[in-house]
Amino acid sequence: MDDIRERDLSSKPNHALSDEEKRELSRRFKEFSEMVKARGPRACGLRGAGKGDGTVGRKRIRKWMPSKTA
């Protein structure tokens, strides 16, 4: 049997994963999140959260509040 660390688990639905596969996905996510924290989201090819993340041209959606228009 092949090593679980080399297996592609992205095509399997969550309910079809074994306990071992779920632990492996959890380990991969933890490793990824620690890498993003250490390097920063931009260095990992991700957009950062909050202001200055490259969403300058996007229109912000605001919740409509009738009390403010009256």
C-alpha cells in the first residue's frame, strides 16, 4: 500500500474518508496554517485579510438600514 502522505485525498467526499485519512488531512491543514502564519499570506500566494489586500477596486456591500435613510 502507498504512503498516506503521498495520497491525493481531495477528490474523496468527507463522509468517505477513513479515520486515518481524516487525521492526515488535519495534519496537512495544521502544517499549512503554520506556514502561512510564519511567512505571511502574501508570500504564500494568498491575499491578506483586511485593508490593503488588493481589493481597492472592489465595491463594498453595506447592509441597508431603513432607520438611517428616514
